[in-house]
Amino acid sequence: MKRRESYTSYMASTLEYQESAQIEPARLTMLVVMLRSGDKSVIGEIIKGHYRMVAAIVGESYSKHRIDDVMGVALLALTEATTNASTRLTDNNITPYITSTVRYAIKDY
């Protein structure tokens, strides 16, 4: 995939992307509170709720690498950020932490 438009079309057709929806702020806060208290069962929902944001970051920071590779790096960073959030967050605002982790991973790649 050489162009962003074709990648956006591809992402829109995938099942994970279609099922992912932005989590409402109150629900996200509740999920993060549960995550910080040690409940690992909420990780999947937090990750799914941030798929679209990660795809947008990949789209705007496309580099010389294949976009599939960059998306893989970004999704791995999303997973790591969500998993590590319980020990690294000082508040319940996880989205900026995920954003910076994903951007740094893409830049470092």
C-alpha cells in the first residue's frame, strides 16, 4: 500500500476497526480506575477504544517504511502502553499517555 487513501480504505474494511468505537469519557475513566486497581480484564476494551486514534496517528506520521510495518509498531505500542498504564499513570487520563507512547514508538522505528 503506497498511498494513505488505500490504507485508510483497508483499515475501514477490517473487522477490528469497524467494531472499535471511541469510548465515552465516563466509561473510559471507569475502565482506567479498574485497570489501576489491578483488573486486567479491561485492557482489551481500552485497546479497542483507541484503534482509530492509532490509525490516525499512523496516517499523519507515515514515513519511509511500509505503512503496514508502521501500523504494527503502533499497535504494539498501544498494547504496551495499556498494559503498563496501571503502574505508570498518576491520574485516570490514559489517552495522552497512549498517544505519546505510540508517537515515540513510530519515531523510534
